[in-house]
Amino acid sequence: MTLSVENNQQKPLTLLIAEDNPVDTRLLESMLKNMAHIVKDLDTAGTVSEALQFIGQKSYDAIILDLNLPDSAGIDTVTQISRIAPELPIVVNTGANEEEMGLKAVAAGAEDFLVKGMYTAYILSKTIYYAIERKRIEAELKSAYTALQEAQEHLIEAEKMKVVGGLATGIAHEVKNPLSTILYGVTYLSDHVKSDNKNFDTVVNNIREATQRADNIIMDLLDFAALKEVETKLVNINDLIDKSLSLISFQFEKKLIKIKKEYTKNLPNISVDSNRIDQVILNVLLNAEHAIDKNGAIVIKTFASTMAEAKNTCGTFDGRNTDNSQAVVIIQIQDDGCGIEADKLKHIFEPFFTTKRAKGGVGLGLSVVKNIMDRHDAFISAKNNDTTGATISLIFKASEDQ
Ligand SMILES: Nc1ncnc2c1ncn2[C@@H]1O[C@H](COP(=O)(O)OP(=O)(O)OP(=O)(O)O)[C@@H](O)[C@H]1O
Ligand SMILES: [Mg+2]
């Protein structure tokens, strides 16, 4: 971000004076009113609470603030104003011999200070403009700093994923072959060896199941790391969800979970690799199912929106740099299950993060999902519902070819 220093000196200002001494007020008013090309609008408050009322009703470019008002004294006067209006530039108007107080006011958040009786109309206007400019630059610096911090967090996150991904694939490749040998061996034993021991079949089956599970994890890991390109074609998102649902609806019926579809008809098509997005939807649906004990409901919504709306309503996701006017199609999968603890929300897309280890969770589902969404230049976000449960949003850019 570049910092631009605009020439504010051209723009007529809307100003607020907070001053209880009538002589000082009149002096300030007459100086400012004489600068008709500078001051567009001028209001005067005699107390801090009156000043706060003005601020609540109107937008000011700056306030000229006496520190000692009937309802507030000293630095507290600055703090009261800046707490309610943190963006408002404050020029403190201190009494003679109160320069030290003026400096303290600047340390407490005022932009500058004037000493009564010591300034001319020229210095007054210059101080106000400088204060406005300083506040603007401060705001730009703050937002540049926040953007930098976010970018840094993302870089660290991306680097972490790369390291974990690399490590995981290395291990996966090494473990894959021995696992195949075990699986082959177990199948051979059960086909060719007959035993009188009644536990024999159970033991062999246990080994087969455990090995199969390990093999599935390895395949997921390889999937996670190997996914480079996707083969996309235009699809209707509602049809795609129905296809995924048909694969697991029996699981919902078993747990008495109701599925409510709230699809928007005639949505713009999206350009995706259907098999991969199928995998995404299945994973998210399965997580929703796991979060529900029994007798719950999952609502699946589809709708068209914009990136700006998605940023406002779907919780945090890393689409910050995408143009706000970008048209998107959103799938929301909302459950009434246990929800996600606030401190865990930002970890759920990390490989091996799971709160279901005891129940067989591996923690790869959402990292594979995130990876697939990244490859589609699409986004995923999670947030807790106001009442109970969580909502996962899948945000796809609407395709330009329809
Ligand atoms: N709908 C949801 N409600 C509550 N928690 C959720 C939901 N979706 C995801 N989570 C949380 O995110 C964690 C990570 O999900 P992820 O799918 O990556 O792994 P998992 O489901 O634990 O294991 P698996 O690898 O089998 O998918 C879960 O363990 C759970 O704590
Ligand atoms: Mg999962």
C-alpha cells in the first residue's frame, strides 16, 4: 500500500468547537468564520456531553477541544472524545502556561495543541489541516500494518502446510508399500489357511480392517499433497449436491437427521472438477453428521451473491484480495450440532487437526477440502451459528462462460 499525502488545504471543513469560556469561543468562532474559504460549517458545544451529542449526529473533520469543561477535566476530556470518535482529529486548545498539558494531550491521542492567546488565524488553520492530515496518515498506517500482519500470518500458514505436506507425502510413500504387503498377506492367509482356533477369523479380520484404515489415511495424505491440477467443466451446483447427497443419505436416515434443501433455482453455473467438489461436499456433510448426536437437522442452502456480501456474512476466509464486486455462488451447510469452540475455529483446516481422535477422526478431511477449494480458486469458511451448531460456506466464483 502506498501512502498518499493529499492536499487537504483546498477542502472546506466542518468543525466542532468544545469550549465553555464565552470569550475564547467568540474568538475562535470569529477567526474561523473569517476564513470562509476554509470553514464550511461550524458548531459549538459548551460541555463534553454536548460535544458527544453533536458528534453522534454529524460528521466533523476536526474538533477544537478545551481540556477543562464543566463536565470533564484534563486528559480525560481527550479520552472521552477519542473513545467515542476514534477517527476524529482532535486539536486541543489549552490555557496559557499549560504547554505541558498540551503535550500530554498529544500523548493521549490528540493530534496537536494550541495555546490560547498565542496563535493567529493562519496558525489555527494550519494546525487544523495538519491534524487532519496526521490522522489520515495514521489511519492508513494502521490499515497497512493490519494488512501486513494478515499477509505474514498467511505466509506462515502456507509455509507450515508446505512442510507438513512434504513430510506427510514422504512418510506416505514409504508406508504405502509395506501396507500393501500386509493387506495382500492377510487376504492370502484368510483364503489359504484354515484353523481350528475360533479366534483366528476375528484376528485376521481385525488386521485387515486396521490395515485398510491405515491405507485410507495414506491415500488421503497422498491426495492432499498430490493434487496439483483440476479438470473443470461447467456444472449446476444444485445437481452436484444432490448427487453427493444420494451417496450418503442412508447415513442421515440411520441417525434420524433431517436434510432440508433450500436451493436457489437458476443459479449461474460454476466451473469445477465435479469429482473433487463431490469429495468436498461429502466431507463437509460427514462432519456435520458427526457434530450431531441424533435427531438433528442439516440445512443446505445455495444462492448467488457477491464477494463483498460473502466477506460480511460467511466468517473469515482468505479471499481478502478478491474484488468485492466479484459474483459468487455459495453453498452453505448448516447443522445444529455441537458447534466449533472459538479457539479451535482457525485450526480446523490444518492437516491432522481433529477433536474426534478417540472416535477415529484423523483430521485430514478439511485439509483435503481446503486444498481442493484452493485449486479451484474458491474459498471455504466456517462459523458458529447464533444459536447452536456450525455453518460451513463454500464460495465459488461464478463462471464467466455460462
Ligand atoms: N460441522 C462441524 N461441527 C463441529 N465441528 C466441526 C464441524 N466441521 C468440522 N469440525 C471440527 O473440525 C475438525 C477437523 O475436521 P476434519 O474433517 O479435518 O477432520 P475430522 O473430521 O476430525 O477427521 P477426518 O479426517 O475423518 O475427516 C473436526 O475434528 C471438528 O472438531
Ligand atoms: Mg472430517
